[in-house]
Amino acid sequence: MSSLTLTSQAQSLSGCDHLIVIGRQSTLSQTWLSDGLVDGLSDWIVRSGKDASPGRLGSPSRSLLNVAGGPDKLTVIALDDDVTHHVSEARTEEIWRQLKGVAGGVDGNVGVVVGLTHADQAFGATLGVSRCFPLYSRKTKKKDPAKISVLLRTETGIIDDIAPLQAAADSQRLIQRFVDSPAAELNTETYEAEVRAACEPLADVEVYSIVGDDLLEHGMGGLHAVGRTAMKAPRLVVMDYNPAGSTDVLALVGKGLVYDTGGLSLKIAGDRMLTMKCDMGGSAAVFGAFLTLVKTGYANRIICTIGMAENAIGPDSYRPDDVLSMHSGRTVEINNTDAEGRLALADAASYVTRKYNPSLVVEAATLTGAQLMATGKGHAGICATSASLEKRAIAAGLLSGDHCLAMLWSPAHMAAEFKSSVADMRNSVADRMNASSAAAGYFVYSHIEDTKVPFLHIDLAGPSFRENRATGYGVGLIATVLRSLTGDK
């Protein structure tokens, strides 16, 4: 298991076996990238930077060195000088795209130097680097774990405020491990245990859960139905961070489906069920953001709520045509058991909103395949109840490198998609060609709509799990949204 440590000391990289230098192509010609490192490296970096091809389809330049006291290997990754307004200046996506191919083969002491054009790119660049070194592996052929040291710098100096960056990197890699873990290892019971273990050393955090049939006692018929036939009981896990002096309450809600077979509406076409271990990626994202904010002393109270379940098949599976009573008091007719995540989310959102009266609810889920068609694999789709909240989220995506794009938000148009003749609503849309990803977000909101709470929905089905690995997407986006509310960076 490799370690990854942020550093503000250039000399700490001097003894590395492999040096990886990342920067825009124009930056790679600047000698300040190697300031404080071993003499003689600058010329190598400049020369290699000219050989590296930038961009999404680019490739690094790799060299074996013979520099006294320097690394044995040098890899230089060139990034595009210019990007569009939908892409972060931190180049998070581009760093991940090129570095992951290098990261899989590293061992020993590895130094990573990232050249930035502005200090506010440090957060996104850190997340781009750290997601390239995932923790989960069940390979039997072992190699010595790498020790990765990451230095971020601009032309005016080294980034020295690294504690928030380290917290985000650690949280992102932890939740990558969660999402990469199969349900045979990460079921609802072990997932709750992982959450409790991560929270145990944190100050001002309390954790409690509502498990199994107790969900019915609390009115959560949706979450209970989704997970009731699985071997491990469904549960609502709540983390309450309540620091002294808090003047506000924010709520995070995540979909924690540790596996999704589709239920009786079985995923049977081709390989549709494959990779459904990742269906708890939204809950992992909100939890990773929660950890990041708590570790860096966020000023206000945060209630992080995860609806955990396995959508399995068994003698007590919930069925199409069933009518469920939800925490909100609304009834839902089931017309698709594979639209289960929104049931878990609706109960979780209603519970946390009515119990804690937050000023904002941020909800994240790997909710729909339609999100990938709407906004792509690299950009989450978001829905917000106001234009200002939508703009805040998009700006947070660009700052953190967790890209997102706005989807339609029009409850008046979406409500008709869920019309039922026997209940208050159905759980799946009537017309999949009518903004179905955005409509799924509306379904969740409809269970708290009466409270008028501001609501941000993040469908991260695409960016959460790519090329058969978890990315840790969402930690940066959600943490940045909440920090923007207090003026923190």
C-alpha cells in the first residue's frame, strides 16, 4: 500500500528514485520548477518537456538519468496551455489522464513536482495526483509499496499551506478504497464500521445508525424496502459534526448502495450488473468531503447522512406494483425496482431535513445512466433549486477540478413523469427521453419540497468510476461548495 505525502520542502525530494514533473508545456521550459532540487536536473526537465506531448491524448517523456545525487528516472508530463471554460485551470482531469499510466508502475521513493500558474490551482492538482495512487488491491503478486512525496509550486514559490491538501488527498484515497471494494467485503455492516473507524479520532463528531426494521419505526419505508431482503440489513448512518461556535447547519446526503442487482427488475442485458459495487460512490463522496472539512476545522455544523442498502434478490424483495410509505409521508408506487437509489435518498434527505432543519442540503449519488448521456463521463450533472446555488456549484467544480454541468431544473415539468393512479407518485419516469437524469434528482427533492430548503443534487454516475477504478470524485466539489459558504478556500 503506497503512501502519499504533501511536502513544502524541495530538498525532501532530493533522494527520490523516480522524479515526476508535471506542468503546462510552457511552464516546463522554466527553470524554477527544479529550484531546490539536485543541480543538473533543470536541463533534463526542459529537454524532456519539449519531448512530452500534452493534452488528453498526450504521452509523458521518460528518461533514465545519470545526475550525481539525483533520481534514476525522470518522467515529465506536459499539460495543455489552454483549455475551455468547462475545464479546470488546475488540470485535474488531464493530470489523472496522463499520470495514472505512470503511477501503476512506480516503486521506491517517488517525487512528484507540479508546476502551477496560480496558487489556487493547488487543491485541484493535488486531487488529480492523489487519485492516481489507489489503495485497494487484491493482487497476490506483491511489490514494495511506493513512498510518494508531492510538491506543488508556482513561479513565486512553493505552496506551504499543505494541511488542507493532505486532508483532501487522504480522504479521497480512502473513499476510492471503499468504492473499489466488492460487496463481499464492503456490505452495509462493514461499511458502517469503516465510517465509524474513520470518525473515531475526530473531535466534535458523533455517529449513530438506524438499522433494519427500526427504519420502519422511523417511517423510512423506502430505504427499508430496497435493502430488506439482503443478508446484511439496510441502515441510515448519521455523522454529526457540531463544533463550538457553529452558527449554521448544513446537510450532506449520499446514496450508499453497496451493490445493485436491479432487484426484481434485474440488470440482465449484457454486463449491466458488472461494476455495480460502485453504486455507493455518492455516499463515499459526501463522506470524503465531510472528513476533509472536519479535519480542517470547518466552522459550522455538518450532518452527513448515508442510506446504506444492498438491492438484492430474495424471498422478501420489494416488487413492481408495491406501494411504499416514505419518511416524507408520501406514498410511492414501484414501477421499477432498479430505480432504488432515489428511494433510499428520499428517506435520508427527508429525515435529515426534518430533524436538523439545515440551511442547505447537498445530495450525491450514482443515480442514473442518463447522466453520462447528459453531461459525459468526466462531468457530473447537477440540479439546483436556485441559479445562485447552481453557479456556486459550477464554480466549485472548476476550482476543485471535479467538473460539473447544470441539468434542467423545472419541477413543474418533471412532476408529471411520476404520476400514479394509486399512490402519490411512481418511482421511475414515464418517458426516459424527457430529461430523466434531472427528473431523478427532482424525485428526491419532492420529498423535502414542502420544507423549501435549498437543495443541490449531484449525479456522479460517470465521473465516480472510470476505467474500472474509483476516482474519488466529489470530495473536492462538495468540500469546495461548503467552504464557499463561509468564505474559506
